[in-house]
Amino acid sequence: MDCHHIKQTVVGHTSRLFGDLLYHFDRVQSFYSFNPFDRESFFRAARELSYPQAGRAALVAALEQQAAAFGAGEPSRGNIDRLRRGAAAIVTGQQVGLFGGPAFALYKALTAIRLAAWLTGSGLDCVPVFWLAADDHDLEEVNHAYLLGAEYRLQRIADAGASHPAGAPVGRIRLSAGIQQSVERALTLLPESPGKEQIAAALEQAYRPGETFSSAFGRLMARLLEPFGMVLLDPTDAALRELAAGVFRQAIVSAAEFRDALLERNRQLVKAGYHAQVHVTEQSTLLFLERDGRRTALHRSGEAFAAGNETLSPGELLELLERRPQDFSPNALLRPVVQDTLLPTVAYVGGPAELAYMAQAAPLYRRLLGRAPVVFPRAGFTIVDATVRQLLERYGLEIADVAAGPQRLREKMGPRFLPAELAARFAEDQRRLNALMAEVGRGLEPVDHTLASAAALAARKMSYQLEKLKRKAGRAAARSSGELERDAAVIENVIHPHKEPQERVYSGISLLARFGPGLLDKLYAEVPLEDPDHRALCL
């Protein structure tokens, strides 16, 4: 197995805030409590951790019930027992997407598992916990999966779910009767490999008519991650909603204070040259209210609150919370605070968007918990097989060339199709240009060294234009054969499908089936803890 490191800023989907968190922490230290790559950060966060024993007992009881429902194995139950005895949590999570969602959901899990193991070995007992984001109500975002099919073609499979109200929490939506056909189609698309039988059994056991998106996702992840002892948590559990009710109460009572704090944090982020991930207005609150099966954002309306066409006074809203805490859920900024109220969290593992949320949510942590976790970037992987690797080598390509877009990719591939005589002419012209401009620079140096620098700049510009012309000529020469387009399509479909990084499109099961049951162990061994770089693997 070959492994190459790539800067996250090259792969794509990296905001300036996320890039600085990874590579220039000094620029963002006012927005985050801890440097994720300073080992001492985790121990400082643990010393600040204050977690009530009564809450721990209720949490463990709920986790044990969920573990039984998901069919979790002994390693997971053992880790729940460690939580009972005082272990801290390394938390990650993901929306409950069809067939386990994009591959990076597994990469999040593996990062949390490895970080927990590393900290435990360093004397800080930690357990990995996966938060099932079952409250989200954007079904279109999670009701499908992409598989890497035969001849490296991108294949989409979907399940619309059984009949449900528009805006219903996705985690509670039940799979339709057609899910069996979706599973069967997935199995026909997955390649014949040593891993296919295992994936087939996992899918057939988890994705059945009547299961919810949340229960099916949990059953699949419990089976895939069983050897690693991942603890799964569904926050829509009624007992956990009761534990979170105190945070919801504060979000109602202090709605204006929290809104003002978030507006100020957004101004600070923008002033520093970053963006605010979640839009906050004067009417914003941190809560959603479920009415008639629909999840509706709760807004300020004068001194009252509004959910759709319904208006509630603060007293009425608090009385409803007392009776039915299960009707309330947090927005993206309050969710991590709820998570870390329920869990004794030392570190949170997330991707670019989630770690940007954490920069915004910091004022809520101070006011509600008086502590915050270390935020740690999830591992990122691009995985290719020998065939795709040979294509990359044949054209002299790097992952960054694919991420740069279709035009840049084809221009980079084109020179291979140049006639030998023309290719030699370009090479000779480049050599002569370099020699000529070097001679010009040497002649200008005694006259004015700044002119020599200008000559060097001119040489670079001319070389760039000559190389650009060479790439275009190569692409023109390749058009008649169609070979370039066929090879480019394979490379793009595997590495950057839909102009997105591989890990954000393909389902994890697709890669597990293709590369065999040992893939998770191989990826676990490559999870970085001391640097944030993306890994490109050839298996």
C-alpha cells in the first residue's frame, strides 16, 4: 500500500477558517479554546471537564438500550461500561444517510477511535462515541447513496422513505417497502470481491422495510465498526431529550442574550476575514419545535416565540418543554453544546463545516457549560486501485490536478498525445528559451539588478505560455482518438466524482466492497494524529 500526503487546502472544500485551524493555528486561536495538534490540549480539556454522576448513570442506561437495539457487539458494550466507570468521550457524528452515508462518515469514526485509543494509552481513559444526527429534516440530502460500479461508473441509489410529513426529522422516517429493491440493486452494482459478501449481509440485516433511517444507519455502523468498540448514540431518544431539557430551557430564557453573543461572534469572524457558517438574525433562536410531525424553526416574535403560524409566550413554551421535551431539538450551533452536555466530551472530531460551527458556538459553550472540547479534524482519504494508479502515472498526474477541474486535467493529460516530432520541438524550444532569458538576465545584472529580476519574471511568464500552448496542442491531438476522454472520465469518476472529493460522494460500503474487509484496518493505521494532511492511498 502506497500512501502520499496532500495538503487539505489542495483537495477542496477547505474554507480559509478551516485551513488556518489546520496549518496556522495562531491566526484562529481567539476562536478556539485548544490547539488540536498540541498533545497537552487534551489533558487541559480533561482537567476542565465537570460532569455530574447522575447524568452519567442516565446516559449509560440510554446507551445500553440503544446498543441492544442496534445489535452492538461486546467491544461497544465494554466501552459503555468504561463510560459508567468514569471514562471521557471522543465524539464524532454524521447525518443518518442511506447505506451509511458518504465514506467520510467512516473516516470520522476511525479518527475518533484512533484518537481515543491514543489518549487512553497516554493515561487519559477515553471512549469513542458516534452521534447519529437524526434530527435533521433535509431528507433529500440523505435519502441516496452513490456507488462505484462496473467500469468505474458512478451509480445512484435512493429510497424516498415511507409516507411522512414534509419537514419530518429524518431519523424517524421509516424506510419504504422499496428498500429491498434498493439493497438488491446495490448488491448488483458492487464489484465481486472478498468484501462483497460481508457488505451484503450487513446491508440486508440493517436496511429492511419498517426500519427508520436512524435505526438502519445505527445497525449498519454497529456491524461495520464492531471490532473497534464504537459507541452509538441517537439523541432523539426520549430519555436523552429529558437530559437535554435544561439546555433547551436556557435557550428559551436567555434567547436574546445568546442571539447577541452569536451576532457579536459573527462580526468578529467576518472582521478577521472568515465567514459565519450559520446565519443569525435578530429573530433567530437556537431551537426547533416539532409540530404535527414537522420540525419547524423557532423564531422570536416581539417578546413571544413563533413556530410557523403558531405563537407562544415564553411561559407557554417553557410549560410545553416541561411536558414534552421530545418536541424540542437544537439548531446547528446549539447541537454540539447539547452533545457535550449529555457526554463527558474531551474532543470532538469533525469536518470543515462542523469545526466552523464550533468557532461560532464558542460563546454558547462559555455561557452554558463553562468549558469546551478540543476540536480535531477528521482524517481524509482518497483511495485508488492499481488500474487508476497506472492512469495517473501514465499521464504524470497528482490528485491536485484532478481537483483543479476538467479543463486543467485534460490539458495536463494532452501532451502525451503529441506527435513525437512536435513534442521534441516543444522541449527544444523550452530549452532555448531558458538559455536565452538566462543570458539576458546576466547582461542586465551589471546595469540594474531590478531589471534582471524583471527578466526572470518575463522568462517564467513565457515558459508558462509555452507550456499552456503545449497542453492545448496535446488535447487537440487527442480528440480524434477518444482515449483521453475515456481515461479522464475514469480518473474523475474515481477521484473527483461530481467535481467533489471522492470521500464526499461515494458511500463507504462501496469502497469496503471493492477493497475488501481489511480496508478499515488499513485506514485506521493511516489515520493521522500529528498532522492534518489528506492521505492518498493506492491499494
